[in-house]
Amino acid sequence: GGQYDLLLSESRSAALALLELRPPARPPSIMFMHGTEVSEEQSIIACDRGPGRWLRLFTQRLPAMARSLRHAKIHFAAERVACVSEYVLDHLASVYRAPRYKLRLVRTGIPLPPLPTPAQRAEARKELNLEVPGPILLCLGRLAPDKGFHLALQALASLPREHTWTMLIVGGGPDEGRLRSLAAGLGLDAKVRFTGPVPLEQTPRYYTAADVLLLPSVRYEGLPYVLLEGAAAGLAVIGADRGGLGSEIRGRDIALVTKTGSVNDLASALRKLIEQPDLRRSLGAKLRRHAETYYTLDAMLDGLDHVIAELIPVQTEIGTLT
């Protein structure tokens, strides 16, 4: 103890270590929370539709939630808890009974590149062999049931056949075979393209080529990184009303919000954006402005600086703390 002015932690093991220390040996600390164990268990339950799900619910999932709540004190050993979304903050307060005076909203920030120009978008489409009529729709991430990409395919299959669009499903994962079979079974082969696994450094060109980003996730996520990247690219977003995604886009007129798991809601939102290019551009511009305010590295560091100032009431730069 005594070596540091402040501790910043994102790991539960570090929080447990804090419990072993007592002031003055323990400096003030900030714990970053991107989600909770209860949220993870809720996500697993939401996606479990296989045989024996009720047995797993009562023998695995509910006991795991109970253990998480009993161990809740490890999250609140810190003097402040920085939450990446309003959902995480409210979840900690209502489910874990965390003291609200400790909780602060500090959204994740990313490097925000300039908005792609029309020429750059056209070049990206050319490189990806996407010089096709109609908007480019994008699902990007690990292909797993909790991402809800199967819901997007079902929604697209219900749209009028005369609509022109192309869907890109970017990524790999355990659900890839099932999604490919579903697309074929729905007669979407000609309009849906699967890329398979893509290196992280190559994903920006898919955002640049796209018009609409679909986030039909059924997970209780903290704040999806894909939302931030889509916002940076100025894409129109369709997002499910669940978890941190829902709390971030709900009521702000920056995206089309759908009921989680609702194919009909997805289909309605898709139809609007396919038929109304002006709405696509308007929503993309609003979300980009939102990103310029809330999703930059400067915004994240400013938020963190305010939290630090509550614990160390001196005028100082973050970088000078030891």
C-alpha cells in the first residue's frame, strides 16, 4: 500500500484483492463494469431453447444467479463504479442493490475516424463486389444464437419480393451452418452473402460499404461495440430494445428500435429503411452526431476525469497519476 494514488480495475479478481486491504493501505479505486454475471445468465436463458432447458434453468442458471448476487460485494469494494451504459448502472442499482452514490455513467469511447465520403463508400463496394442495386444491410459479429441474426433472415423473407437489397453477414461462429441453411430454406440465397471469419482490421470496409446495420441481439449486453462502430460510419441502425443497446437508442430518435425477438417489428423497420433512403441518411447522420458527443475517446476520458476528481480533489491530468 501507499505506492499509488488511485486504482483502476476491470477485473473481478482485482476487486477481490481490494477487499483484503483497508484504508489507509488501500488507495481509492474505480471499478469498470461492462456487464454483470446476472446479465450473462439472463442472456443464456433467453437463447436456450433446446431439450432439457427447464432442467438447466433450475439446476444451473438460477443457482449461478444466486451465487452472483451473494458475491455482489466484490463489485462494490471500489469507491466508484464506472458503468458503460444506463442499463448497466440501473441493473447494478436495482438487482445488485449497489449504492447509487457510487455509480457513474462512463460510456466506452473509440477512435472516431472521419465520416466515409461517397467516393470511399463506392470504392469499398467495388472491392467487396457489392456494386448492386438497393441498400446494403449488415449483420456483423460472432455467429451465435444470441446475436439474433436468424431473426433478421426471417424478417427479410417476409418482405415484398420486389424490394431490392443485399444482406451481408460478416463473421464466423457456431451458428454459421444453421444460418446458411435457414437462408437457403427461405429462398434468400441470391440476396444474402456470408463472408465467414474476417480479421478485425478488415471490418471497417464492411461498415463503409453498408447502409444499414442490424442489431437484433437477444443478449443483455452492456454497450455493444458494433453499435459504436456503426455510429462512427454513419449507418442507419435497427436495434433491439434490450440491455445496454436498448437503453442507448431508446427515445433518442437516433435509430429504429424493435421489440426484442419480434420478427414483425424487424420486418417493419427493414421495410421503412429499404423504401426510404432519406430516412436512412437522416438516422445515420443523427447517430453519427450522437457518436461525436458520447463515443469518442475524449468523451470517455472526460467522464473518467470527473470520477477521478471526486476521489482525488486536486487539479491534475489523468496521465500524471501514479
